[in-house]
Amino acid sequence: MRVKFWGVRGSIPAPGPETNRYGGNTSCVSIRTSDDELFIIDMGTGVMHLGISLMGGEFGSGSGKATVFLSHAHWDHIQGFPFFPPIFVPGNHFDVYGNARSSDRLESILEGQMNPHFSPIYTLKNLGSGIVFRGVHPGQEFDVAGVQVNALDNPHGNTSALAYRFSENGRTFIYASDVGYPDSGPSAQTIAFYKDADVLLHDCTYTPEDQKTRRARGFSSYADAAAVAAAAGVKHLVMFHYDQDYSDDKVDALLAACRKELDRHGGESIKLTAAAEGAELDVS
Amino acid sequence: MKVRFWGVRGSIPVPGPQTNRYGGNTSCVEVRPKGGAPIVIDAGSGIRKLGQHLMNHECGEGNGSVHLLISHTHWDHIQGLPFFSPLYTEGNDLHVYARQREDKHLQSIFAQQNEGPYFPVPLDSMKASVDFRELTEGQQFDIAEAKVTCTRLNHPWIAMAYRIDVDGASVVYSSDTAPFTDILLEQEFIAQPPEIGAPLKPEDAAKLKAMRKGLVDLCKGADLLIYDTQFTPEEYRQKPHWGHSTPDDAMSIARDAGVKTVALFHHAPARTDDQQDAILERYQEGTKNEEFDVISSYEGMELTLGDHD
């Protein structure tokens, strides 16, 4: 699996010189499987730039196919959807997985985004490409293009968000954005889900100090990410979903502080990086 | 009055080095009358930083009052509102104004943005008090010393232009709109672009003519006209049904209305800073003999008009 970051920011896009290095686009990560199948995880504004990059190939000519995995439907994880150019090209096909009791419910959430009060698209029916919605049942592993996929319902403020686990050829990548653990820490189930992963991409929205005043929002601090990464024995922790007010320099500071936290938890051998727009990871 | 630009981009925020100078945030303009409360036009992502700025003043103490005029409720004109800090402080008042809709009250349209599963903080649980005032086309009303007038524009689902007169100066905000020549944009979804120059239905042509006259009347003698210039003429020919204009259309209105300065606004998301420089240069060059000046709006730009603090 080759993983690429298209948007690493939380809550709302944050343009400006102070976010040029890590990037100001909201959440979007792509995976290319060993068979070159395309997975898209979350559709924040970063997905527009992924989409533009795809238009030179089969997605431009209407023979593209990709699978989308949505963690949840807060705006910053879906706001790039109507700006993803391949979605307008007849012939392209998208399977969209998301956290919903039913595929109908998932469809109605995205239909609400296209409502004419809010969008000149009016309805999903005007998008052109073929879209099939599929509700995800956490805990039930399924296969997509030779990749084993499983989901976990993580607590996220007054709602929940899915973490996804992708395994191919014995290597595992986990996407766990938008998670705020209770005071007692992550559940045994969560630690088991992350266990021994090659790469754990984890919500790192806040410093512990900022998190204290914003507990109800349901995000992690870098200290939470380091603690759970060490507890689960992952090989590589990737920081993700930075607060919209954090500058590049602040993210640098988060990275250094997170390294110390990992070491403090006995995770000296865990590799640590801070996700940046345009960066790629080889998980194979 | 002072006019300050907090977001000048159309469609979707575009962070990145290529937008550092003009800015990547979506539409938000602050008009601050001398000694008065801010009148904000549109709540794109730029309103987040305006909110932080206002929190250094009255809004931070919970006695701020903000008037928000909304051109229309497409995402790029409202997506910053949930991140507007003054809403989270008790004692502040936000007054939202927008065109009345046939099917839904304004409040329920805005409430949807803040509800699950899209956002965790419902509008009615915000600590500030928020009220909504629905407007009809052509309506005139006062906000303290400022006189506000409005007229409709040519955009899918219909947008409103606003004129604010205060402190002996006037500013018009006219975004989003298509030109008034090729297609009538109202409630209906239009999938395919019409041929440019193809004859319009007589009733559509009459409606567009009246709409343009309404806008020219609104802009009459304005000191500043902020205008949707998302497209170059070449881009417009591909997408006349998207509801956006070119700088030429802005010039045409400015000429007929005798405005003093035109500010290019609502830049396309794909437009780089260097491209915008070139567009500005091209139109400044081409309008040397006109009565009006052409400038391009950028994030952080502040203009002073008439009497001011």
C-alpha cells in the first residue's frame, strides 16, 4: 500500500503562509493498493487536489473506479466531495463506505450537502458518475480489492467516528482521525484494533493544554496519540488533523513534544512523523 | 467607513503557497462604519479570522453586536459561521439578514449547517443570541446610521447584492452573479450550458434586463463596487450556467453606474497569485481611459471611504 496525504488539517481549511509546509486542507488520505486500486479516506478539501491529479488518467475519460471510506460526516471530512472533479464524469464508479445504520442513511447525509440552498449541484443525481453507498458494520471485516478492511467505532465528542484498518500482504495501515478518548483512556477494544500496526495515523489535534479547555470537542492531544501508539506497540505513528489555528512552527513543536511522550511510554523504537500535504508513505 | 477583506475566494477555500498573497479563504467582507458595530457581508471561511479579531474588542467582553448580510447560502458564503468565535460568548448579538425563501425559514436553513451529523454544536445552543431577518428584493432598511439596500442577482437559487451608505460614502457587494446576457438563473437546475449569443426567450430577456437595471441603480455613484469576477472571458464561455462573471462584466456595470473603484472579488479556486496579478494588470491597462479605477481584493486589504475613525 502506498499512502499519500492530501489534507491533514482539522475542522476548517486554514489558508495562509503560516500553514504552507504542513498544509491547510482538511482531511483526505489516499491509498494505492499493490494492484494500483485507489482508496480515498475522507473527503475534506484535500480531495479536490487528489481529484485534479486523477483527471489526466482513466478518471478523466470515465473509466475510473475508486472506493471511498468516510470516518464520519462532519463538514471537514466531506466538504471536498462536490469539488472532486472525477465525480462529475459519467462512467466513473465510486463505492462509498461510511458509518451509518443503513446505506440509505449515508446517501441522505450526502444528499443534504447537495441541497439547492447550499450547493449549485441540487442533488446527488446530478453528479454524473455512478455512486453506490455502503453502510459499514464495525467489527465485521470485509475485503475490497484484495485488502482486508475493518472498522472501529471510536468516541468523538457527542458522536462517534470510524477508525479503519487496512491490511494487505501482512502489512497494516490504520486511519484513526477524530477521536477523543474518555478520561479512563482508550478502551481495550481500541488498543486491540491498533495492535502491532505498521502505521497508525492518529488524531493529533491539540496540545494537552489546549485539549483541557476543549474536552467536549472529542479530539486527541499528541500525548493521547503517543500513549495509545505505545500501548498498541505500533511501528510508526503519524500525526494528523492539526487544529486550524496551529502554524507550521507549532506543528513542529507538537512533533518534538510527541517524540518525548513516545519515549516516556517506552516507545523509543516507534517511528514518528507529522503528516504533511503531498507526503507519501510506503506500507509494504 | 472602513472596508476590510477577510476572504476573497470563490467556491472552496484553497490553502497553499500559490494563494499566499491574495488569500485562500472564501467570501467575507467587513464594513465598519465610524464608531459603529461591524456590518459583515457573507460568512465564508474568512469569517473565522474576523471573529478572532472581534474577540479582541467588544465581542470578547460579551457585549458585541454584529450584523451579517448574506448574499446567499451556498457553502462558500456560510461555511465559516460555525467557527465565528463571538457566537461562543454569552452576551454577544448576531443579526443575520438574507433573502426570504419560498420553502424554508432562514433560521432552519442555517440551523442545518450546525446540526448532526455535519457539526457538533447546534445553532440554538450557541451562547450568543442569534436572530434572523428575511429580506425581499429591493428592500431598504437601516443598521444604526447605515442605510442598506439590496437587489437580486443572476445566480442559481438567487443571490442578493447589497449597498451600504454611511459616513458620506457607499460600498456595493455584488457576488455571486452571472452576466445578464446569456442565461436566466433562478430556482431551476440547469445541466447544460446554453450557446453563448443564442437568443433568449423574450420573458427571460426582459427579466435579465430588469435585473441588470436594478443592479446599475443600486451601484449608482458608489465609491466601491466589489464584484464577482471568478471567470476569465475564456472560462466563462465554458460555464455560463455556473452563475459567475468576468472582470469585463464588472467594468460594464461600473461604467453604466458611474462607480469610482471596482474591486475584483470571488477569485476562482484554481487561480494562482501570479495569474491574478496578470488579470489585474490586464484590466488596469485596459481601463486607463475609464472614469473608474480597478483593484483586486486580497485577504487583509483595508480601504477607507468617506468619514472614518
